Amino acid sequence: MLDDFMVRAALAGIGVAIAAAPLGCFVVWRRMAYFGDATAHAAILGVALSLAFSMSIFIGAVVVALLMALTVNVLSGRGYAMDTLLGVLAHSALAFGLVAVSFISGVRIDLMAYLFGDILAVSRGDLVVIWSGAALVVALISWRWSALLTSTMNEDLAYASGINPKREQLALTLALAITVAVAIKVVGVLLIAAMLIIPAAAARPLSRTPEGMAIAAGLIGMLSAIVGLRAAYVFDTPAGPSIVCIAATTFLASSVIKSLRPAG
Amino acid sequence: MSLVQVEDLSVRYGAKTVLSRVSLRIDKGEIVTIVGPNGSGKTSLLRAIIGAVKPSLGHVTQGSGVKIGYVPQKLHIDETLPITVSRFLKLPGGVLAADIGQALMQAGVPDLSKAQLSQLSGGQFQRVLLARALIGKPDLLLLDEATQGLDQRGSASFYQQIEQVRQDTGCAILMISHELHVVMSASDRVICLNGHVCCEGTPAVVASAPEYRALFGTGTGGALALYRHDHDHGHDHGDHTHDHKHTEAAE
């Protein structure tokens, strides 16, 4: 069954959707959308460094994404507005990454594969990396779930309950870096943030509890991956962007459902 | 044995000293109110007591087994986070459904457990926060300007609820309030804070203290009035200096 590239692609897409769903909810609740973007853009620099030193792209992307996230954490609140800081860092990291890739001689690198993903070329080895990464992210977030949720509601309430919100933030940052690294192959660095935010945003009007929203986001993400791949096959369109288009369509549908219904 | 003892507490944010050598203690069952102008370190003091900010000097000691309930100043719940009142009260976990029901009852909002947090009015929200603070059956309740954003009726009814809670549970209360008329009628003790403890004592003693008058004016014992706020009093500041030149209006 795994011999079929479409099956491998679907499994890769589902893996990423599962990791991105609970994390994406926190990204939405904590208003970290641009933070996710910056972390994802930095990953291209990680890809360049991995290729230069011929090590695993997954490791390189995780390390650089993590460094990026920690840099933002350290620099925030030091004289620049958060959106300015993220704008500077996200685009600088992307630009440095692109320049760094151009220095790598020998192999001709298909840059498009890293910017927009190359889900149809997912190997069995990639699948192992994606599913292990997704399992790690889901395990980490499930383990810290209540503490993360409390910290997200209010930092002082977290302190009063004996939770250190700074430590929870670190767990979230780590989960984000891992998700970015596993999602590169599937949707590429430019569209990773879309996989985080769009399913979670689409799930919001359909949910009454935080857990319900995470599960709904997961289902929407998986549906988008499967339908998006099918659409890409039928219409001969790029796979990663097609998946995001389907996710965006579900967001539209759920927004319409919300507006047709009394507030609740 | 006091519930909480604060000794020689100083708090700095970067180069800015917000609290300088503050000492105080809260005993069982008493109502203590902290008053002081904006930026006088009131919130920092409460945050130091719950451990959210590390003292740069001095320390905060809790009596053994003392439980603290904390009602924060304001809480913005993002509309994108769907959560019911009862789920919010269960966080971070290990809370029994019966305790949630009882806390909501004590806070005066027994019917809200299934409501969405983002749909509550300001007054309802404050009561839910109060319920959350009551869940652990606290010996000490910390309230940071709990009636901010409520109208006068809402605020009066909130304070009545607090009084009811104290009668029912006998817990001590340490609160920050801008509403001087409430403070003066309800507190056992008032602490006047302005980076340091300016003066403290029973409401009557504090109201007649020159330090208090310098901060809050004379006349009505601090009732609702516009007051001049000159900070021209002098007393021992140690190594701590702050700006004494502004003029402010009170609520």
C-alpha cells in the first residue's frame, strides 16, 4: 500500500494535520500567528545549513526554528513592538536562508520544494520522520495541556495555581519548531503557518470547549489534506497550495455557518 | 501565626524600583486594603505574594498550609478560545464538580456553570473569577481592583458579595481598591502605599495621617471627590526616590 505515492502523500498530510491542530489552537488563542510565520520562515535557513553540512534537514530545521523562536522570546519587550520585531526577523531569516541556499554548490537544489513543499515525493523515511514528529508534538501538548491552557488564559492565574507560564511557553515553542520541521516537506515553509491557523480558525465556530476545538481542527486539517491531494491529482495543481485552498474553503464555510446562527 | 508575612520587600523592573522595603503581615480573618496612586506598586505587591514576580530584596513567607485565592485585576479572554465557566474553574485540574458548584454559589452566580466565558457581562465575569479564587477554600483572598470596569451598582453589589464570603468562610482579605468610601467603611486595616508604605493602621488612623492626606486630600475622609495630590510630604525614603510632582484626580 505504501508503494503508492498518493497513499504516502495522504499519510504525510494527515500526520502534519494532527500535529498542527492542537498547536494551531494555541497559536490562535495566544495571538501568535506571526510568531508561527517567523519560526517557519527561519526554517529555510535551517534547510540551507543542513544541506551545506550534509546533515538531516529535519534536525537543521528544528534547531534553527527553535533558535528563532527563542530569539523572539528574548527580544520581545525590549523596545520594539512585537509585530515589528517579527516582521524584521521573519523576513531576514527567509532572505538569509535563500542567500545561503545559493551558496551551496554541487547539487542543484529545487528551492520550490522547500518553499511550497513536495508532498508527492514523500518517501517511507520521510513518513517515519513526520509521524514521529507529530506523535512527539501531540504527546508534549497533551502532557502540558491544562497548564498551557491556564497560562494562556492569564499568566498571573497560572502563577497563583503554581504553574510557571514561562516554562509552558517553552514547551509550546519546542512543539512549534518540531511541527515546522515536519511540515516543510508537506506544505513548504511559506504555507506552514496556514496549516496551523486555518484549521483552528475554521474549527472555532463549531466548538464549545478547547478540547473540542483542537479535535475539530484536526479533522478539518485531515479533510483538507485528503481532499486537497485529490484535487491536485484531478486538476493537476500543486499539492501543498491545493491543501491550503481546501482548508481556506472550510474556513469560509464555517464562517458562513457561524453568521447564520445566533451567537453562542 | 500570620497567614502571609512580607519582609523588607523590594521589587525592580529593570532599572525602575517599584517597591522599596515594604513590610506587612496579614492575620487570620482580617480585611486589609491597599490604597495608593497609579504606579505605586500595589499590583506588584500582590504579584510578589502569589510568586508571579521575584523580589530583588527581602522575602514573602506564607504560613504553613495557608491557601491563597487570587482575583486578578482584569482578564481578557480571547474570543477565539471557546470555554465554559465550569471548564475554566476546573483548570488546571483536580477540582471536583461539587466544589465548582459551591464556589459559584458563594460567588453569587450559581447558574452560570454552562455559560461560555466570552459571553459573560463584566459583573458576571468578576464573580466567576471570585468563584475560581474560592475553589481551594482559601485562608486569604487577594483582590486586585476587582471592581474595575463595573458601574457603581455592580461594584457595590460585588463588595456585598465579598462581605458575604467573608462571613461564610472566615477568610482574610487583602484587596487593592480605588474606591475610598468602600475602603474606609469595610476595612479593618488600611495600608497606604506609594512605592513604600506611607502609613498604615485602622481606617480612622490612616484617614487622619498626614501622609494619607498628602496623597488623598482632606475633608471627606477620602470619599468621592476631586482631590489635589501633591506628594509634598517628607519622610524617610531610604535610598528610594520617586517623582513627587504630579497632580491627579481621584475616582
